[in-house]
Amino acid sequence: MLRFLKNILQLTINPSRGWEDVSHDADEPAALCRDGLYPLLAITALSCVGGFWKMDSSTTLIAVIQNAIVTFTAYFATMFFAEFTMGLAMDRICDKEPSPRKNSTVVIYTIAILAIINIIINIIPLDLAVLRFLPIYVGFILYKSMRYLSVAQEKTGHYMFLTIFSIIIPPYLLMFVFDIIKP
């Protein structure tokens, strides 16, 4: 877990060097999920309790539990959706044979960074609009992962479209849809 968090910090501060560190560590995706992502998603879901100290008087225990379940489910489902879509498309985008392990690693670390952003938004008692724009920086981190995944230079636009619409947008879209349909 400590190395996982160290890599997330490195990816956030210096994405190019962070992807080099991730490549050097070469952890298995299953171990990254078990030791890093799943506990982080649980903490993200627990951070929904932050709704109690925000200036919203309509927050109830049921609403907090619903938000926690929706948050965990959105990130969890996004992980499988992103791995599936990247598995389908990366063979047309990469210079050489794509690595499913590297694809999974990029998805896991990106979702972990999105989850940390969600934790920060949940625990800060004020609703700061600037925090809602942090996922744009995650797009930059994904851009810097192109060398790690051996993406062809002329396929940069395809890769960015793929990653934005399969990793960054789905959790927010799922949370929005669940927010509409929950009672």
C-alpha cells in the first residue's frame, strides 16, 4: 500500500517520472487492486460521511449510505469498463503488441487518483468549485502515460479520446445517473 501511494504521489507531482517508477516497480494488477485500489475505494466511500459536516441540512444517514454505495460502485464498474475498452482498442493505437498488464496498471492508478480527488472533495467542509476541475489534470497524467504504453505518436488523439471516455468520464456519469434515479 505504501509503494502504491508513493507511486500515486509521484504520478501527481511529476507524471513522466511517475510512469517510469510504475514501470520499474512492475507490480501485478491483482496485487495493485488488492493492496491499493480496493482499500482506497473503501476509504472513498467512507469519505461520503463528509456530507454531514457540509452546509447541507437535507443530508440524512440514508443519503450518506446511498452516496457511499454509489461512489464505490461507480469507480469499481469503471475499472472493468475501462479495462475492457482499452483491451479492445489498444492494439490499433500502440506501436507494438499492447500489454494487458500495463493497460490494467494505467486504469488502476488513474482510478486511484480520481478516488483521491473524490476524497478531498468529500472531506473539505466547503464546496470549492476549483476542486471539480481536478480531473482535467488526470487527463494530463494519462497523456504522460503514452510512452509507458508504447502509444504511436500519430495516435495521440485516439488514445486521449479512449482514456477520457473510458476512465475519466464514466464514474462521474454513473454517479450522475444514480443520483437521478435514487429516491
